[in-house]
Amino acid sequence: MNVLLSMVVWTPMLGALLILLVPRDNPDGARRAALAFSCLTFLLSLTLWLGFRLDTAEFQYVEAYAWIPDFGIQYLLGLDGVSLFLVLLTTFLTPLVVLFSFGDITERVKEYFFFVLMLETGMLGAFMALDLFLFYVFWELMLVPMYFIIGVWGGARRIYASLKFVLYTLTASLLMLVAILYLVGIQAESAAMTFDVRKLYDIGLTSTEQMWLFAAFALAFAVKVPMFPLHTWLPDAHVEAPTGGSVILAGVLLKLGTYGFLRFAMPLFPVAVAAATPLFMGLAIVGILYGAAVAMVQPDLKKLVAYSSVSHLGFVVLGMFALNVTGIEGAIYQMVNHGLSTGALFLLVGMIYGRRHTRLIADFGGLWKTIPRFSAVFLVVTFSSIGLPGLNGFVGEFLILLGTFGRSPWAAAFACGGIVLGAVYMLWMYQRVVFGPVTHEENAALTDLTRREIMVLAPVVTMIVVMGVYPTPFLRAMEPSVEALVARIEAAQARALPKDTASQQPLARSARPFVQGGCAPAEPEGGSSSAGALAGSLDDTPSSHQPPADCATEVRS
């Protein structure tokens, strides 16, 4: 049986435990060990992409071991196109956070890197777990390291921010646990008890049961995203967290909420999803506009970036609840985009704070004259955040708006207003920080990017450009899994409709027709995908993969 996923998940924890053996008076040893193990994890994760099959929607690299057999609990890991790039995003950002923290963390060094690597294991496990009990274990495991990262190495209000973060996420997670137990209990009435989500996808639930269970799952995931109006913990956590904590929080941890919708809430409760779609699309639009409007008036750079996350993740939720291939592919792509662009923004804010010890926009100005390399990178990342064509943000937002327009033109129109506001607050912020005269003497003596800082930023900027210029490899890898997900939701919704209206009232408009009786998408001759629509000029050959009819089987590669 393949053990590659386990190697990726547990390598950071192994590094964390070894760091505890490093003497306290040898902080450089802890730093080097953390960087080595985080880089090793990234290299291992790259082999997942290299061996990933593009012609199937099935879970790949599956590992299944009996863990608590009396209750049907397994150590069950798997990877598909929905989770692949979120795993890669996690392993890509963690070594950059570790490298940046070499100069940022000077107290309790080995404890800090211990928690960073433990957090990476929790996040990777949550992205790969296919057993609901195992997923919940990893989901809760993430809370502990982030609580300490904020509470020990954070700012003046770090205790308040860390407690608020834990209380919000833990309370909502407990309701999800109750829903998991109820769901498994219903399944156990007709078959052997199991927490295997692939088998739970086909469980028969009444519409009332679906509504209540979906509400419990959705609350936990909406708090993690966070969606409006459950977002109030996020600005405090971002502002008080150290820079590395903010990068991981914005870059990866928030994506677990949107991922949870795609992996669990939406395929498990498709009828409830259809009923809740107008509500979630409405909340997403409010979040887009509200986050942008509040970000515009922030005097603090870090808080501005924090509220921009509320707006950007509103786009992700909007794309998911378009319930079509184009919208969901755009949402997944935008998850990765947000991790890169917002992660880079927090790194840049941390770098300038380390020089000036202030984050107030009014304290800057004229930085292009004194630190041009920093200002140039800041400009590229700003353009990425506002979705400039040629950079990664444009691709995700375009697909989301295209998918949303197919379901609700009005929702797409309002979302466009968020793009306009995003450009306003980001460019206005950049103009005040970088251009104009040097009005503070401290800014005239600032030093430009160091070699280590360039090593941190260069990979992120490279990926921002690559994903903006050539998105096809990313979209093609996720396409079969997204098609299967949409087909499963459509088929379940169609079965829930009266027979005389099922053929006349499709609940989700997809990018292509689907087999009505199963979960595998049909490939129309000459049909186009999101990848093909964006990269048709680069590759005129239509996608040839044929996802199998049984999307619950597994691939051992």
C-alpha cells in the first residue's frame, strides 16, 4: 500500500519532535531543522503532483488502515483534484514562513518552530482525511498550535485575540461533531458503522435531516472561512499574530473552511445545498462589499489586508455556490491565489514593520525613493490582489464571475462592484505608502530587501506570474474531480424533484451535460472546460479524460 500521503503528513511532526531535542541555547539549530523538514515536506508533496493522474475523478494515493474497528473508524487518507493544490499550497508556504521567521522570532525560538511544524501536520491531515472522525481530529489539532503562536508571540492584545479565535472555531466545531455522530448513526441503522465519507455520500436522509446537518457543518466551515457576519475574530487574530502566523492563517487555515464545504457539506447534503444557495450567495456578496468597504478606511496596513481577506474569500464562496464546474474551479483556483497574494502582502507588511516598528499608513510615503526593490515587489503583489490580467488573481475571479453569471447575473454584477472597490482600496493604500515625498526622516534611512527576504518573496512572485500566464495545468488537474462533484450534487437534487419537473428544472447549470443517474460527467464531443476556455489558444486539443462512473472507488498509485 502506498504510504506517500503519510510521509507528507507526518514529516513535519517528526521535525517538530526532533526540534524539542535541540538545546535551548542553540536557536540556530532549531531554525535549520525547521527549514530542513519543511523543505523535505514540500519536495515530498511535489511527487504527489508528478504522479497525479489527470484522467480520473477517483481518490488517489489512498491509504486505509483500521484504527478503531469496533466503531468503523479508519486511518483513511486520499487525494483528488479538489485537495491537491491546497496540499501543495500548504507545503509551499510553510518553508517560506520558516525562512522569514529566522529574523522575526528571537524569543522561545525552538517552541515557535515546534508549533509551526505541528500546525503544518494538522492542516495537511485535514486536507487529506477521508474518514470523518480522522478529519475532526486534524481539524481540532490545528487549533492548539495557532492558539500558542498568537498567544505567545503576538502583539499587545494577543491573549484576547487567541482566546477569541479558539472560542469561535471550537464552539462551531462541536456542533459539527454532533452532526457527524448523527450522520454515522443513521448510516449504521442499515449497514456496518463507518466514518468513511465516500460511503456516507450515498446515505439516504430526509430533507429535514439534510437541512439540520448541513446547518451544523456549514456553521463550522463558515466560521473558519470566515463568512460575514461570523468574521469578527479574524481582524484581531491577524493584527495580533506574528507575521508567520498571519501568513499561515490567511494562506492556508482559512481555506480549510471553503474546502470543508466542497469535500463534506455540499456532497453530503445536496438537497439542503440547493435550498441554501440563495442565502449563501447573498452572504458572499455582502462579505465581498463589506470587506472591501471596511478595508478602504483602515489606517493600519495589517488590518487592511485582514479585511481584504473577508472580501476575497467572499468570492470563493460565491464561486462554490454557483454549483457549476466553472464557478467551483474558479473558487479552488482563487483559494490558491489568495494564499499566495495575501500571504505575500503579510510578509511585506512584516518586513516594513521590522524596519519602522509601525504599520500606520500615515507613517509612510516616498518608499520608492528609498527602497525600490521592496516597492517593486509590493506593486506586483498589489496588482495580483486586485486581479490584474496576466497575474493569478485575474484567472480565479474571471472563472468565478463566469460561473456565477450562469446562475445569477445579478449576483455577478454585485460581485463586480467588489472588484472595483478592491482596486480602489489597494491602489490608494499603495499610493500613500510608496509614492509622494518622504515626509518622515525615518523612511529616508530604510534598508532595501535583504538576500534572505528576496529568497522568501521570489518563489511567491514567480508563482503569481506562472498561475496568471499559464493556468491550464492547474485547471486540468482539478477538472475531473470538480465535474464529478457537480454531477453528484445535480443527480441527488434531480432525484429529490418530482418526476414531472426533474427534467424541466435543473438546479445547477454546469459547464457541460452530465449523466443523470450517476456521478460521472459525460464528455460532449468538442466540449470545453474552464481550462480549455482560458487556454484554447495554447492548446486546441479538447480534454480527453473520461471520469469513471463510480467516483467512490479508489486508485492505488
